[in-house]
Amino acid sequence: MDSNDKQKAQAYWQKNVRLMMILMVIWFAVSFGCGILFVEQLNQFQIGGYKLGFWFAQQGSIYTFLAIIFYYAWKMRRIDREFDVDE
């Protein structure tokens, strides 16, 4: 493996780790922040007849997690193509 390949591999993993960290922060903010920390402020609003804080604690964090999974797969496919490591 020459130095160019090493740099390319390092850049690939840096992008991958950066993407994972951003998505994990978003997931933490939604699940912990909206479901626990800001529940009282969010409960002033309703969605589908339920208080918004309760909805985030029960459903919103799950929907957010699913959206993150699909976004990660889509984004990693683009990164794989960018670094020519796609199948």
C-alpha cells in the first residue's frame, strides 16, 4: 500500500467517522434532549392528540433513528463512490 492509498483510506475513514459522529449527536439530541431534558417545554404542544414531549420520548426518537439509518446508508453509498470503494 503506497502513501497515496493510505491517504485515501484515511480520508475515507475520516469522512465516515465524521458522518457517524454528526448523526449520533442528532440522535442524542432528539432522544435525550427532546424526550427528557426539554419535555416540559415540548409538552405545551400536541401532535396526534399527544403531548409533543411524550411523543418524542415514545415515537419521535424511534422515527429519527430510522431516518438516520436510511440517511447514513444513502450518504455512505455516495462516499463509497467518491473514494471508489463501492461494489
